[in-house]
Amino acid sequence: MSKAFTKENDEGAGLDSTASILPRTAAGETRYLTPEGAGGLRAELARLSEERSIMRVGDARSDPPRAREIERRLQKVTEILDSAAVAPVEADAAGRVLFGAWVAIEDEEGARRTYRIVGPDEADARERRISASSPFGRALIGRKAGDQVTVELPRGISTITLLSVSSEEPPGP
């Protein structure tokens, strides 16, 4: 599970059911999920609910940190699913990068990588999912294959070439 979905440093914190635990969005901004991201979150919700039920049948007092972690994650996943819109993934007739698109890029050193543009709640760079609202994602939205894009990466500013844009995951490396 991505560290973006866990909070390991506040084990003793209580839950406030009225407080949002999602990252803030701009007023009127819609949170989007891909259909696969929404399905993954629904499956996680079911798994966590089952785990919570098992702990209740057993003795949740035997592992209070885990019980709190499950409750926090259940609250977060429920809030994401309740507040997000599932966006259909469609190919752009002009071949531009849209939400849900798969993009193949090449960096200045010639390294090639493939990423999917997703919502902030399903972003995980290790899984090749980049948030559309991140600097990298924003730099790619609306671009087409062949475009060179200057992006700010953790290691500094880099120029990448957009090799391809697809609504379906390209075959493996």
C-alpha cells in the first residue's frame, strides 16, 4: 500500500467524523477517479470492513493501533468514494493527453517510462500513476505525441519528449 494512503505517525490520534481527511481541493473542483481506481477503492473498502468485523469478533483490544489504522483508512476510502466522480477514460480524437490517458515519455538521458494520468487519490509513482493535478501531470495535460515538455521533477527541471498517448495501457517494456 502506498505511503500516501497511510498515516503512521499519529497512532494515538482520535477520529473526528466531521473532519475531512482528504487533501484540500479548490472551491468547486471535482475529485476524479478512473474506473479502475474506483474499483480498487471499493475492493479495499470491502477488505477493510471484513478485517474490522474479524477484529470485533476477536478482541480489538489486542491490537489497538491496527484497529485505529483500519478505522482511519475506512473513513478515508469512504470519503473518497462519496466525494469523487468516476470519469470515463476516452481517447482524444486529436491525440492529446486527457485524464486517464497512458503516456510514454523519454527524458533527457534517453530513459523511457510509461505513466497513467489519474486523480490525486489514486496517484502512486511507483505504480506508474501520476496525479493530473501534480506539476508533472499538469505539464502533460493537453499535450500530444512529439511535444517536448519542461517539467519540474524532484531532481530538478527536466525536458521530456512525449512519445505516445493512449487510452489503453501499452504492452509491457
